[in-house]
Amino acid sequence: MKNYKAIVKVKLKPEIKDIKAKAFEQAVSHLIEVKNLNCRTGNIYILNFEAETKDCAEKIVKTIADEILANSVIEEYEIQWEE
């Protein structure tokens, strides 16, 4: 078995209104003057695990992302691998 580390970044699809980001932008504008602040929110998941092969590891992470981490109707995700 080999150790793998995957970082899964989940964010709303561009066409979905990001209410949390808009609230953040408003809070910042009340705190300090910032020009043209545009924010999008999301989640980052760091997965450390063991798998037999890289292909097996990729399948595990894709299944987790598809079935648990991201709602495919409104979210998209990106997987990054670290050695």
C-alpha cells in the first residue's frame, strides 16, 4: 500500500448565486474600503489515505467527491494530488 494525499476543492458553479460570498463582501465593505471586491466561497477537503495504486486512489477520491462532497446540481470540484 502507498500513501496518497488529495486536496478536493468544492465550489458553487459560476451560474449559482453565492449568498455567503455576497454577505462577506458586504461585511468587508462596512469594515474597510476595498475597490471591486468579488468573492466566491467553497470548501477544501484534505484526504490522506492508503491505496494499492494511483488508479485506485483516483477512483476512491472521485467517488467520495461525487457521492459525498459535492452536490452536482449546484457545485463543481477540482482534485489536486500531493506527493
